[in-house]
Amino acid sequence: MGILGWIVFGLVIGALAKLVMPGRDPGGIIVTMLIGIVGSLLGGFLGQVMGLYGQNDPAGFVMSLLGAIVLLAIYRMATGGRRITT
């Protein structure tokens, strides 16, 4: 899968992570999508490195989702739920 594919996949995972963890995110939808992309890449990479699954296995989807959820939870704790405004 190319970089663009990973970005689109991360956006979908970010949206799913947001559905699993409802509530207000301090950074809004853009930050949530970026966290989804990073979490997807991180979770997918770690699962493959640990040998939990191979490329194109459905377990990669689950690990990507877990990675995005964990990063979103860490982000919420780090910002203390404050809404960031520009």
C-alpha cells in the first residue's frame, strides 16, 4: 500500500477511534485525524514487528485501531481536556 493509501486508511481509523471514544477532543477533527494516521501506522508497525500478523492480515486493522485509540487517550490526558483555539 502506498503512502496515500496509508493516509486514507489512517483517516478511516481515526474516525472509528473517535466513534469508540466519544467526547470533545481538545484539537478538533483535524488533530483527531492526524492522531488516527499516526496511531494506525504505529499500531500496524508494532504488530508486524512483534510477529503478531503478516502484511494484509485482518489483525492489522485491529492493531491500527488500538494504536489510534491509545494515542487519542494519551492526547486527551496530556491536554487535560482543554480545547485548543487558534
